[in-house]
Amino acid sequence: MAADGVRGTGVMLSQADEGMKLFKMAEGTPVEVDSKAAELYKAQVDARIASLEAEGALLTGKDNKKMRAAKGKEVAELKGEQRYVDACKIVKGLEPKFGNFVLKAAEVPTAETQAKETEPAADSVKKAKEKKEAKKQESAGLSPAETKELEDLKQKIIERKGLLKEQGMSGGQQNKDEEVVAMVNRMNELKEKQDPGSTKKEKDAKKDAKKKTPLSQEEQKEYAKLKDEYEIYKAKCRTEFGYTNKDLKADPDIQEMEEKLSAFEKRS
């Protein structure tokens, strides 16, 4: 009886060990960040923010209203800048939202990876399928670096236009600025790579609008998402960069979104 009890305990301990191995596999590895660089960058921006706020505090009275507002706007832009946001998160012990200061991305094992660890001999058909899927994922859409570049470009275009707006340029003049044109062209290249044939899709959408074909369930979701993005972008242009209605109408991103929304509305 005693021997049986010892054998049973050994089996349970072995099962517990295996369970802990699987648990550690499922945890994966956390993201590695450059904490020192993040702390240094945050300290530099904090110092700049403190300086601007101190300068703004000295600008009292009606005569200094515009200059005071400009200082406040600059502070808001610094606080909302993606690199600064990530630095703040890292200092608090959180993962960066926009991927700045990352030394090594987090590795989260998939079910397929865990299966390979627990099953030494994988089926040849399954291996071939996994290989095919991996190649398909590599060839489709944007890489992580390109996805980040696309998001950065959108932000840089808004910031550049805001600067040109402060210099007194109209919406049309901003759109002709060499830097804006270059960034918009690159952004469109990335959008085309992200969604191949997007230009053709827009033409097809116009044809569908004429035919009055109803929206599919997927298109309804896309329509709702586009409406939200449109309103958020317009509000940001107004509040952060002081766009007038005329400036909004001349903005190429807004024109593109309005064209897509119009095509959807004709079919809804």
C-alpha cells in the first residue's frame, strides 16, 4: 500500500512539473525597452514643457492672449507626441503604446509553437500548411516597420500643416508644400501596399453607388468606422491646429474620406 502511495505521488508531481512547463511556455517573453533612453527623453521634454508653461504664465493680459495660447498649444503638442507618450508609459513600468524605445518586441508563443514543443514528431502535411501560411503572411500587407511608418507619416503631416497654418498659409498652400507633398505621396504608397488595388476599389465603389446596390455587412462596418475616423480627424484639425471650414475643405485626407463616405451613403 505504502509503495503504491509513493508511486501515485510521483506521477502527480511529474504531471505538476509538465503543467508548469506549459504555463511558462504560454507566458512568452515580455517586451524589452531602453528605460534609460526613455527617462532621458522624458526629462528633456518635461524641462521644455516647464519652460513653456513658465513663459506662458508671464504673458498676462489681453495683449498677450495670442502668445499665451501659442505657448499652451505647443505644450499640448509636446504632451501628445507619440515618443513622449511612450516614454511616460515606460517610466511608469508600462509597455509603450506606439513602439518607441523598444529593443526587442514581446514574444508570445502561439498554439502552433506550443504544439511543436510538446510534440516532437509533427505531421508532414501540417508542416507544409504552416510553411505556406507563413509565406502568405510575409508577402501580404505591411511589415511592422512600415505600419509604424504609416502612422508616423499621418501624425507628421498633421504637425507640418499645423506649423504652416501658424505661418499664415491657407489649406491649399499647405497641400502644395514640398514636405507635405512628399509625405502624402509616401503615405499613399504605403496605403496601396496595405490594401492592394485600393484605387480600383474606389472606382468600383462609385460604380456600385450608381447601381444602388445595398452595402454588405462588412461594408457597413467599414462605413461606420470611416465615419468615426472622419469626425475625429476633423475635430483634431479644428482644436489642435485651428483649421477653418475652408482649410478643412482643402485638406486632401478629408477630401478622400468624404469621397468614400459619399459613395457609401449613396448605397445605404
